[in-house]
Amino acid sequence: MKTNWTRALRTSIERNITMDNLLPDRLPKYVHSYVYLFGVLTLASFVWLIVTGTVLAFFGPEWWHVSPVGHFFNSMHFWSVQAFFFFMVLHLWAQFLMAAWRGGRHFTWISGWLLFLISIVGGLTGYLSQTNFDAQWVGVQGKDAMNSVGVGGFFNLLNFGQMYGLHIFIIPFALMALISGHLFLVRKHGVVEPLPWDGKGDDAR
Amino acid sequence: MGQGGLRPPLQAGSSWQFAWLNLSVADMVVVGLMLVVFALALIMRWPGEHS
């Protein structure tokens, strides 16, 4: 049978993506630990960031600076990002300490790092999108850092339109795409098991 | 500083400095809180679990 891209894609999906893995109704007993909750808490914070950020983007800076409801949504966006990074760092500690890249999970680990690094750029562009004196100060100070590493020519912290566009469109969609991939890999390979206590490594089981 | 002094609007307050590391009080509070939450997550037993 002659191969074509559609058939190859269907075969690959059927082989690599099983619904038993994507939507499991049973999880291993070892996930009964609060350490395994940091990832989903990060995800919940991200969902709340998108919800509050969408409201802020819809009504705009004049609304979030002067309206009481705007202040409220601005604050929720601020505290969501505090929770987002708080739980993401805890998730990183937990996964690092249990060597979560074991058992073919290296791309899960790498995608997590990419998410962390892109989130930092999201945080920076968010500071620059506040349209207040803090944003001006961060922009003027930070542009020298960008110039010193050679990216100031195309990543201009003083260009509000560029920073705002990155913050509300490109970075959120990049994060959503990467989170989808990250979650898919978690489902595909399963949640990593805790390290064995006998010091003999994975081979002990 | 002249002209009334150009001051950053972001005021982190007092900070602890060690070599390249510069942590404000707020930084240290957040890091401390993260360590506490992480330790609690390791120690606390899952509801319904028995040893």
C-alpha cells in the first residue's frame, strides 16, 4: 500500500497516543502525596492568569488603572502570577529531587524548562505592560541588559506595542502549546515514580 | 543625586547581600515560605492513608 502523509500520521497517532494513557481512570498509589500537587497548582494558576488577563486585555489600561473592578482584576492577575511562579518553582524542586527525567521522560523535563524560561519572559513583558512608572523604570533599566546580550535590536523593552503584543498574544499561546505538549508527555509516560530508598537506583525494582 | 534625586519607583527596602546574591526581605520571606510549603508537602500524610 502506498504511503501518504495522512495515513502515516494516523498510524503514528494510533501507535503513540492511546486513550488509556490520555484519560486514565486509575493512577499509581505513589501519587498520594502532596508533592505531586505542585504541577496542577501551577496549571490552575495559569488558567486564572489567562482568565484575568483576558478581562484586562478586553477593557484596557484606563479601565484597570481607574475602575475599582479594574483594580480588582489587576490584583487578581498580579497574585495569580505570584502563585504561578511559586508553585512552578516548587514543582521544579520536586521533579529535580526525584530525577523526573527517568524512564524516557527527558522531553517532559526539557519542555518543563522551556515553559519556565518562556514564563520568565512573560513575567518581564507583563511588568512592562503595566503602563505605570514601575513599567517605565523596568524598561529603561532593562534595555541596557538586553543590549549587553545583543538582543536589544529586535527585543526593544521601550517599545510598548511590541512588549504588550508579546505579553498578551505570542507568549500565552506559546505557553499553552508547550503546556499541552508537557501534559501529553506526562500522560503518555505516566507520572514518575519516587526514587527507591535502597540506593540501588531504578534497577532495584 | 541632583534634581531632587532620581529614585526607582520599585522600592525593595533593605536587602541581604552575599557576593552576586542580593535578596530583599520580601525575597527571603517568599523563599522561606516555599521551603516551608515543600517540607509540609513531604511530611503531611495524604488523607485516608495509613502507615
